[in-house]
Amino acid sequence: MSAFKRRTTAKQPPLPAGTRTSPGSTATVITSTGIPSLDDILGGGLPLSCALLALAPDAHTAYGELVVKYFAAQGLASGQRVVVVDPRAEAFLAECMWLPGGGAPADAAAPPQPVAGEDGEDEKASEHGMKIKIAWRYAQMKQFQTTVPSSSQSAEDYCKTFDLTCRVPQAVIGNARAEGKFVGVSPEDASTPERTSSCRTIIRRLSDILSQDGPEAQVATRICIPALGSYEWGDLSPQQDISFFLHSLRALLRRNPRACASVCMPPNLCQEGYGGPGWVQKLGWLTDASITLAAFSSNPSLSAMFSSHHGLVHIHTLPAPHTLLPPSDKFSTLRGLTSSGENNLAFKCMRKRLIFETLHLDVEGGVGERRTTPSASAIATMEAGQGHDHSHAHDPSTTTDGSASVAAVQVQLEQVQITAPAAQDNAATGVEKPGSSFKKAKVKKKVAFISERPDLYDF
């Protein structure tokens, strides 16, 4: 009998539905956030046993809550269990987006009319691989892309394609509740006679829910907290309550490797003034992944400068549960660390979806037409940035109204007379030679460029 034994790979347990192995480590199991471009920023998806914190400091928008809705909708569509910590958990789930054609529209009484411009933009953003007619010498070059394409694997449950104009059907929510895949936890019911903080009570309830399955559960659990620290949670302090809750939630997820969480906070809690200096940085330390969606709605000059985007994306922390470096540093296409320096990221919310992409300036003059005047974004940026008037001497004849061009070009021909050296000799000797007094010179063209706004045309 031989003493050698064949090495066989140990049988791995099947992965839960809607998950896959991380490209950075085989020990890490990731799941989708519902947004393909956000999955790319995180390194393929959000790892199980990790928490994602989406901060949106702008009080006029709700982009952070929109990220949590994508997270919850992806869990329902993948057959995972969704735990919503909100006093109106079922209403929150009913407002989430859904698969195109698989549910009722957002407003059944008045269905939204398609917008030609936005629909065209959606089609351009989704058809990255479409071949365009260009010169043959450029046919082999890569097409300029600002984001990652949507998931084309419609048969798989990892990342679904959602439509913001559709809503989750009530039948789907009812079936999920009946099967135990939808659980609602209300912070208002967390008040106890001992005046225990609602954060501690919520942590205990989440621990009881996750302990029912055990570490070898075949169904992944998503914890969605759309408004941590809102008025329903009671009076909370930044250090004793908010920090304690995020730290305890992170420890709870580490003990349950089949669970993950997505958290959003009200706008007033996402600012540095709430928790003191370094508050946003502390929130990044207390969570595995932390991003800030800084909208342009409060800054008109930025809105005019980046008209095709709705805000900037700031990355504070990236998940790395089983590695020293985040897998996003190596596998993220949008961040671009493998080719050059890290790219600036922005986001835009179109009619049907939310997209994270690289920040880029618009092409001055457009791509389909030729302009002789500055673009609207350049004029708006200039007017917002100039607080004083510049005194320049201009010709009154070149002053035009807003409908005409703001620059004028004057062309003037100038003839140069050059006296030949032989002419002086002829004058001294008194002998004139015809045709030798002047030398023919080329006609020079003199261009005078006059503009009402000289700083725009600084050559």
C-alpha cells in the first residue's frame, strides 16, 4: 500500500444566492449594492460581514437614501433577507426602485412621459460597446468611457438592472414577509422603562435576528438603515450613541459572516460641525466602507461648471476584510490606480438610474456643432467667478447685445516699402536707373482681435 495520498481540494459550501467570490481574495464573499459603478468602486461589490456608510451632507437632496434603496431592492430581487430599521419599514420598501417591466410605475394615475433628452442619454450610457462610424485609422482605438457598463448577465442574480420609474409590487413585499425574507425593526419601539438608548436596543434586536440562522446560513441578510440618528431614534449624542452604534454594528457583522449592512444618516449628522473636527473621518474609521455624495445643488457655480454631473464622490474608507490593501486599489476601473493617478469621481442621477463615473469637463464648442461664441457653461462660470468689473478700452462699434457674438476680428492689409541701397548711390551720382528705386515686398496681413471679454480668449 502506497504511503502517498492524493491531495484533493476541500469541498466548499455553496455560496448564498446573489453573492460571488471576491477577485481580490477567495476567502471573501461579496454581494452587489444594486449599482454596477458603485460595485466597481468597492472592488467588485460589498463584502459580507461589512457595512457601507453613504453620507449626503446636502439638505436639499436624498442621494444617500437612494443608495440604501438600491441596496434593499437588490436584496429583494436576489432572494436575500432584508432587514429594514425604520419606523415605516414597509413604506420605505414600497418606494424602492424595481426591475423594468416587472412592477407598477411610480405614479399609476399619471404615468411619467419619456423625456427625449434623458432617454437618449440613458441609451448612450448603456451602449458603450456600440461601434461608431469613424475614420479607419482610429477604428482600433478604445472608445472613451466614463463609467462601467451595466451588467449584461441577465440570467444571474448578482447585479440586477433597476429602473427608477418602477416601484416594488406589493405582491413581492407580501411574499417576502410571508417567507421571512422581510423584517421591519422600528426605533420608536426601542424605548424601555430603564431609558436605555435606542441604539443599544436596536443592536440587541439585530443580534437576535441574525442568531436565528447561525454562521452557516444559506441566505444572506441585508441590514438597511435609511436614517440613522433621525428624530425617531430619540436624542442621540455623537460620541456615546452614534459612534457606539456603528462600532457595535461592525462587531455584530463580524460575528455573522453572512450579513452586511448599508447605513445612511440625515444631512445634519453628515457635516463636520455635528461631531466636532474630524467627525467624517471618525465615521470612516467606524465602518468598513464610507463615501460622501456632495451634491452641487448648494453651489450654483459648480452646477454651471459641471452641468452633466450632480455632485462629487469622496471616498473615505474602502472594505478590506481579509487583505491588507482594499481590492479596489487593483480591480477598480473607475478609480484608475492601475494605470495612473486616482481619478476624480462624480455621480449623476438620470431619469432611470444612478451612475457613478469619472469627473470630466465638457467639450468646449460641443461635439456636433461649431460654435463661435463661448459655451453657456463657460459664460456662467466666468460671471460667477468675477466679482469686479474689468476696465478695458473697446471700440463702441464692436459692442453687441447678448444675441450676437462677443468678439470681432478686423483684418487690415499692410504694404511695406523698402528703399533699395542702390537708390542712394544713384542720387549721389545723379544717374537714375528706372525700376531700381523700390523693391517689391510681400503683402503682410495684420489681424486685430477685439473682444468684450479678453480673459476668455487668452492666447
